Amino acid sequence: MRLVMLGPPGAGKGTQAFELSQILAIPQLSTGDMLRAAVAEGTAVGRHAAEIMAQGDLVPDPLVLEVIAERIAQPDARRGFILDGFPRTVGQAESLDKILNGHKLNCVLELKVDERQLLHRILGRAKQALANGEAVRTDDNEDALGARLMAYVNQTKPLTDYYRARGLLRTVDASLPIDRVTAELFEAVREQNIEVGRH
């Protein structure tokens, strides 16, 4: 079961990918988490990624692709995986197809939320981190969110069309309660795989 989770920053991709990973017993592969791990380790790639993410920009494809290729080759991803935060562009989707070496995606799940709610979530996440004595993500602020939303709208619309044309895209209203969103995502995966099996 190979899934991709799409959605703007703050839509709940990480939360929902985790919930689905528990239900489907496949790993959640968050490119954001992997890149932030490199930042925390202070590697050359991590320092470069830190500068880019702090500005709300996207990390260059070659760096992300290297991280993804290594991760999906690990044993726990043999039964499948949920990609959270990748691909973000048609070019990345085409590169992902090559990395999969003939194994096709089963479903692409898109989370939709309006911009005001996204800002509320992002600022709430930053406030919660401060209250818990945790570090606030460098991109959890209004300016960075604006840049990230603009990049998402400009680059991801063609991506949703790309997957829709292949019959893989399923869209869910992510403004619903978390458990409702999870249930609808699971149902979308179930229905999609029934349809895939009919082809």
C-alpha cells in the first residue's frame, strides 16, 4: 500500500498520516521530519535546509529525493508507506515514479482547509510548543506561512491535476474533527483500492 498525503501547511498531514499508518500498519514517511533531523544534526545539508525552511521556501528536489529513496528502500517500507509532504510538484511526482522502480502508488489523499483556519492552527502550534517548553518551528509564523501557502497554491495545483488524471486523487475536508477526517481518508483509500483492483 503506497500512499501520498497532500495538503497545505497546517492541514494536518502529519497527524492524519500517523493515524493511517497505525490503521494500515505501514510507516509514515515525513520528508519534513527527515529534513528537520538533518537540521538538528547540523550537517551541511541540514544547515542549508534550515536556511531554506526558515524563509518558507521549498527544499531543493535533489536533496529531498535522496532522503526519500534511502528511506523507502528500508525493510519496514517493503509492505508500503505513507509519504507525508512529498511530492509537491509535478517534477517531483515524476521523479518519485522513477524511484518506485515500477511499483505504482495506490492512492493520493488531498486535505483541504481554508487559509484562515490554517493560520489559526499554525499559530496555535507555535503557542503550544512555547507553553510546553519546546522549540518553535522556524516556519511557524504568519510571514513564513504566507510564503508557503503561495508556493503550495502555485506548485501543487498542477500536481493535483496530474494525479487526478491518473485516477489516484481523493480529496477530504480537513476542517472536520480529526477522527472524522481519519475515517474519511481510510474510506477513500478503501474505495480507491477497490477501483484500482477493477482496472
